[in-house]
Amino acid sequence: MTETDTTPAVPAPVVTPENERFWQGVDNGQFLLAQCLRCGAFDLAAQACVACGGTERDWVEASGLGTVKSFVVFQRAYNDYWATRVPYNVSVITLDEGPELLTNIEDVDPADVRIGLPVRIVCRPRGEFTAPVAIPR
Amino acid sequence: MGKYAIAALGVTQQGKLPGSTSEGLAAEAVDLALTDAGLPRRDVDGYIFQPGIGGQNNGRAATRSALGTGVVFEMQSGGATAILALAAAIGLLESGACRYVAIAHGTNARSRQVNVGGGKRSARDPGAFFGMFSPAARAAMATRSYFARYGRESKDLGEIAVALRRHGELRPDAAMYGRSMALSDHQDSPFVVEPIRKYDACLITDGGAALVVTTTERARDLDATPVLIEGIGATHSTGGRYFGAHEWGDADITLGASATSAFESAGMSLSDIDVFEFYDAFTILVAQQLEAYGLCGPGEAADWIRDGNFRYDSPKPCNTSGTEHSWSYLQGFTHLSEAVRQLRGQAGPTQVDHPRTALVTGIGTTDAGNSHATAILTVQ
């Protein structure tokens, strides 16, 4: 008889019609961004373009490169899954293409996390999902 | 502007009120407002309410207060709601739909021990997959950016926490009455979401507040001194373009635009303001607003406060009740009610000397980003 895993599950990513392609890409190990066909600006979701108002987009493979804009370290738990990971960082990455990605920085000593740290996005399993996480480059 | 006024104000006891309900507190505040102005309850034909933190519904307060309401609706734009509700009330009045509009807020978040940022609902937010929870975490993102940009550190924000407590400490109606705070207390308080400490965040309290808006002409026939609404401005960030987090990173652009808009609609400038009530859910917001509104230079908020400004008895008095850090957390109603009291001379131990013009702000988080609103109020 197998042991029952009683650890809490990670809260699911919120998939919408506009960002569904992004999450499908992540599941396949691809980091995709939605590019505006009118002005070329990038976004994480296929929604109206903030730069020009255009509504037509193509999903393209992005560089996966960026730098840390800011980050925080949770010292308390707001959720049963994340309680097991305290202290943990959450960061905002400014991608080279422009959009800002909220994610976690991994493979780094907490003391080495800083604003301006160059990172790249890799797709890693997280529970039953795949997460685009940042690692130093 | 100046055609419409706040004709009545009702504020309940604030702090820890076991057994209280948000509807009960909103209704109590409405009743206090009616008594304040000598306004018959059946004359109130508009009721706008903002639910208390944790999503408690205050709509039933209109029934409990037996108002003559023809219009009842809920508004939600976080801390900006109170000021935006003034604008909405003006719309109801100008359109002829209403003659007296009550605006109310009640919360028993303290007694219910609401866990802001936690709970089952927050697990369904886009940021939850990455462990991003709570307004404190959003403020922490902006705080780290602020520290890096201006070479500032935690004790600079501590000056703001101490300055707010200094006012709340003096006010018998404040949750923190008689409870002083030194900078070392702030520095010793634990990190909640680093770099935000416990004392960088506001209180969670029980309490209610209500106002009645009508034409200045009708307000003059009532018992309380009318507080005229001279100007309103608002902006909303386009932040939150990434999953789940709304950073106040564009603060200097977003906040400043709201101020400009309010000053323009009032035909006034910064030098006309006698007292300021800045939205203070987090110390970083106070720093950002002091700078964006031009009271001091970028990155200089802590120095400005160390120089003796901000105090209720200084030439630039701010947050005179201790507001959300030290008086009570009624979102934007905290600052709006204090501004009204200051202009009426009802602020007690922290009364500014005969202020004629007050500036009030509100900041909130919506699903679209961050809201910011500004109101300029006067007495004649």
C-alpha cells in the first residue's frame, strides 16, 4: 500500500483565454510572448496592446532573458503550500523584450539576489504544473 | 466646484469592538451623521457603501437606518473609494436622481480576525502560483525599488511610522491612544514580507464612518458646518501587466497626475493647502505621496519629516489623527473623516490652527492595477 501524500498542493496558475498559449508553451518548455502585429510590442497575454491599442498578436518564442526589477522575501505564510517554503522570494523580472514577469528566483543564494541581477527563464515542474522560473545567468 | 458639500459626518468608536458587525457599524455611523446635521432620515435618498475589508457587505445599513433611499449601490476601488464616492454622489445630485447622498463604510475585520492576503480566495489569484500574496507584498516590491533608487533604508520608513504614531498617541479616539512608538520599536518589529516590517503596515480595526453629500445651499440649512468639495482628481495605473502583482512602481507619474487634476478642478495649488491627509496603508505610500505632491524632493520624505514637518503643529501638518497606522483602518474614510473634522475644528488635541483647505488622498488596488484619488475640501 502506498503512502498518501498529504502535503498541500501548489495553488494553480490562472489560465485565461488570453494567456492560455503562454501556459501551453511553458508546459512544453517554451517561453513565448505575444507580440503586437501593429507596433511590435510584447506582452505576456494576447490582450489589447498598451503601447498602441492594437488587438492583433502573434505568439513568438522569446529570448527568456531579463533582469531583476525588484523582489521581496516572504517571512510569513499566507497559504498552506507556501508555508512550507518560507522564507522564499518573489521577484519581478523585466524581460529583455519589455514585459514584466512575476516569478521566483531559484538556484541562487538568497544573499546574492539583487536588483539588476541578470537572469534567464527556465521551465520547471511545480506540483502538477510547470512554472517559468528565473535563474541567474 | 464648491457647489456641493459634505453636510454631515458620523464616526463610530474605532478599534476592537467585539460582537460588532459591519452593517451595524455602518448603520450606527449613518445615524450619527444624521444627528450631526439634524437631517431627517427619510430625506436621505441615496446610499453608496463600500464593504469593509474582507468583503463584508454594508448594504443593509440603509434599511436598518430607515433611509428614504431611491438609489443604493456598492462601490469598490480600495482606498480610493471614499473620494470616488464623493464624485459619484455629485453625479447623483447633479443629475437630479438624489437630493441627499449618504456614503458609508463599516468593518469588523479586527474582531473577525480577517487575514488580509490569506485565505481560500487569495489562493485563486494569479500571483498565488508564485507565492505572491497580500497588499503588503506589493508595497514591499515598491519599497525595495525605492530604497535602491534613492539610497534609503528601513529606518527612513520608520520615521513615517513614528510620525503617524505621534499623532494617534495624542487622540483619545485613536486605536493607538496613549501608546508611543520609538524608531527602535519600528526597527525591532519583524519583517512581514521583507523589506516591509510589521510597523510599515496599517492597523486592522473595527469601526464605521458615514458622510452625507448634498448641495452647498442645502447644507447651509442643516446644523453642521458645510465642508465644500472644491476639486477631485483621480488616476489609475496600468501596472499589473504581469501575473498577480500590482507594484506602485509608477508612483511618481500616477500619483502626481491625480494631484494636478484635483488642483486644476479646484483652481488651487499646493500652497493653498493647510492640512494634508495622505492615504497610509503602508509607510512607502506616504513617502511616495509626499514626494509626488511636491512637499519634498524625490527620496527626501524621511529627511523632510526629520526636519520637523508633518507634525500637526508644523506649517505642513499631515495625517493628523495618526490615520490608518494609528487611528483606525476604514480605508479612505479614515482620511476623509479627519479632513472634515480638521476643517470644522473638531480634531481635538491634534487640531491644526484654523485650517481652511484640506487635501485628502486614497490609494487602492483593483484587478486592473492601482487606483489613486485626490480631493480638495474647504470651509468658508
